[in-house]
Amino acid sequence: MRLARLHPAILALCVVLGGLATGKTAHAAGWVSPTGHSDPENKWTSEANSYDGSTSTYASDTSNRIGYGAWINFTLATPILSDRVRVNADFGYGVVNKVDIDVKRDGQWVDVWEGAVADAQYTEKTFTAGTVSEIRFRFN
């Protein structure tokens, strides 16, 4: 999955969650892609491209404002037990100086990462394990 922020450069992101193999989840260990999304401010385009499994397609953030752009929320068909998320995002280009990644763990939004990520490479971030039902992301 890739996301992009429309500015002088196009930026992109892929997001997947790491599933833990335990008796508490029906998912096997490994990476689980989102199955849906919401765009609360209606500022993203081509949202489904961001979780289609391809790093060559992307969604675009059209917020076009100083500071943080709009959130894009990713949903899972079934919540999973997870302790990590990985993103593949275009980063930098004089347009983006950090990203914000949260997960909805055990019914509460939890900040996973706010800062730099590798440009056009997977960056993995860990968090305290719990049942995750959503991920949200935004560029700054």
C-alpha cells in the first residue's frame, strides 16, 4: 500500500500489520494488509491503491496545507493481535519532514510513531502488543 501527498513531489505509502500467532487470534503470524479505509476529511484520492499490495500504486493526500495533512484510516476485516506495523513511504523531497502513525489497539488510539521514515523502503515500527482493528496515517 502506498500513500502520496500532492505537492511538488508525489509521495506514497504502504501499510501492513504484523500478526502474532497465538491462541487469541485466527490469523497466522505474518503481515496482514488492511481491507478497507475511511477518509474523514475527504482529502485523499485513490485510497484503495494504498492497500492493494503493490508498492507501485498509491493514494494521494490533497490537503495542500502547512503542517499535518488529513488522516487516512485503514480497517481490518477482523481485528488481529499485533505488535508492529510497517510502512513504505516516499519521504522528504522538501515536502514531508515527518509522518504520524497510530493504531487502534484494544479500542483506543495509540501513537506508534511520529518522525522520519525511510524513503521508498519499508520501515517497521513496534508497539505494545494488543488487538488492533485500525491503523491511521498522515504526512507532515
